[in-house]
Amino acid sequence: MKRNKTLLFLGLLVWLIGSIALLLEKSLAFYLSYFLLFFLLIFTLLQTSRQEKTLTYLEKERESLTLRLEDKERIAEIFEDISRLYDKFVEKIDFPKLVEETLNCTGRILESDLLVIAVRIKDVWEKEIKSGDESAFLPKEVKEYLFTQREELLLDDLSHYPPFHLMKKQGFNRMLSTPLHTKGTIYGFIAGFNYTRNFHPNQQFLLSTLAHHIALLIENTQLLEKIKKISLKREIGKVEDLKELERRLEIEKKVEERELELARQIQQKLLPFPLPELPGWEIDALAVQSLEVGGDYFDIFPLRKNKWGVVMVDVSGKGVPAALIMVMLRTALHTLSPTKKENPKTTLEYLNQYLFRETEKHIFVSILYAIFHPEEGKIEFLNAGGEYPIIYRSKPKKIEMIKEGGLVLGLVENWENGEVKEVFLEEG
């Protein structure tokens, strides 16, 4: 760039001298020199402009790449938070604690100047909580308006939207909100406001996903309460003999226990017992479900050239629905060609496409897939949101935790998770 500017300066200088010479001399040589220098000047100007555009493009690409890497890490963290919320509140919901946890999780997504979460459960509970600028607030008119919205709102200039003029008066210009609703029932909303910063499309995607799961937790709790009330009224109204009611409940319980036990036995038979015996190696495994059936699963299967595939899976959710997804995933894995199964990255990309296509969008799966080479003691693996592997080495006595992870499967169509990692096992 500096070289082009120097040439530009010299060209201008020579052109000026040539112009003066043309006034003094009218020879053909001077005319030719003058026009050659003029074309040199034009060429230099074009080159300078082209290089400036190239540098600007490269700088934008560098910034875009940095943003994509940061977004990938943030997405993985947010889905870990969603999984933790499910495990914590799936049995019994604590509304105040849920709202606080949602605020913390949302704050990591938006990082907005004002963040407001409001939940309203008819005849049960209502709560509004905020973070950010302490002097800012959400007027009652704006809150009631957001309680009526069934679609996401992403606004870049609040002065164009009358319902938000009161927020504009506080200095806010940008807004992103999403309702907490399922099947038409609105439980609340999450709204972020910024003075000047724009909201990113990835923030909108993450906020929508979080809101969907929070609404599902609230809906499940409401449905369970309704079922309990309806069942109680029916039984009180129809069954006069308490012993008859107890007998029927006992029969239903035994039938349910028998069906669940049968499902548990079927699921246990899907596990790779007895485990393979490999010369020079001891292999052991233990699988204990928290319920009768669930989405936890592991497998060991032979591949070509004395290699073995190892997989550990945890499907989101619990009980029978998670177990069904687990069986689907196992079937997809076993029908995959041996050649593809020898590459962890290719295998997980295939399984991600299968889950994304065949399951609901809120279903996701954490999985660790590895290839074991007994003759070398080498393990190649790729971790998609699963627990970190642990290796114990007797010389020296040390426990190693391999902190390699990434995005779970089933949530995005084009799944990427870095390169395959390698570790070596030693005697002891």
C-alpha cells in the first residue's frame, strides 16, 4: 500500500512537470511521454483502490470468523444450562427458582442493558424480575402488551413502534423479545433492551430455544396438576367402596410395573453383554438407570482390521420417550456401513442428520464415539456434549480428565465439532 502511494506521488509530480514542458515544447516525444505518464497514473489509482477493497474484505472475514467461534462456544454452554434446568425441575417445579435460573441463563445469551422476565400462571402465581440498568424499568403498558404477543419481536428502532415509545423515552433503541408459550397458552415473556447495540441472529435463536424449554416445563407442571385433580374427582365420584378403589389401583400398578419391567429387560438386552474378550486387555462396564427405562445407552461392536467401536449416549429427557429415541439411535448406528463407522466425525455427522430429520426440534443427544485399536493401545474419539473421559495411569499414579467436548447432536442441521482426538493407554 505504501509503495502504491509513493508511485502515485511520483506520477503526479512527473505529470505536472510534463504539463509544464508541453507548454514550452511542442515535440511529439513530449506528447508521448505526457500520455504514458497519464496512463501510469490511472493504473496506479486503480491498483490502490483494488488493494484497499481486498484489505477491507479480509478484515471483515477475520471478524466474522472470530464471531462464529465465540458463538459456537456460547451455544454449547447454553444447551448445557437447558439440560441442567430440565434435570432440576422436571419432577417438581419451583417457580421463583425457575425464573431466577432463567434470568441467569438469558443474561449469558443477550448481555443486554435491560433484561426482563415475566411469568403469569393464572390463579397460581405471577412474577417479574429484571437485571441490567438499575434506573431503567418496564412500564405496565409495555408489560401487558408483551403478554399478548405470540410471536418473537426483533426491533432496530423503537421510535417506529408506538407500543414501545415509553421505552424510547428511557433511551432504548433496540429490542428482542420472545413469548413463553406452548399451543397458544402464553405463560410470560423474555425481553431484552439495548441503548445502541444490535441483537445478533444467533442470540434470537438461542433465546427462542430457551423460552421453548421453559414453557414446556411450566406446561408439564400444569398438566400434571390438572390430571391429579381430574383423577381425584372421578375416583371420589364414581368409587364408593374404598377397598375396591385400592384393589383397582393395585392391579393397575402391577400391570404398569410388569410392562416397565418388560421394557427394562428389553433395554438391558440391547446392551453389549457379555463384553468382548480381547487378548491383553480387561474390559468391564456397568449401566444403572435412574428409572425403569431411560435414554442412557452404551455399546461395543467390532469393526474391520481388529478395531472396535465404542459409543456412550444420553438422550435428553427421561422415561419411555427417551428410551424410544435411544432405540432409534442404536438402530441407525448399527445400520451404518462399517467403513463410515471407522471415522468418528463421519459417524456423528450422520447421526446428527438422522436425529435432526426424524425427531422434534427440542430433542438433543449427548454422545461420545470412539475407535479402539487393541494392538496399539490407541483410542480415537470425538465428544458431542458427553461427560469428559477419565484415564487412570498407574505410572505415575495419576488420574487424567480429557476435557474435550462440543455441541450435542440433533439441534442444528450442519453439525461441526472440530477434529478427532487421540489418546494412548498403557499397561496398568
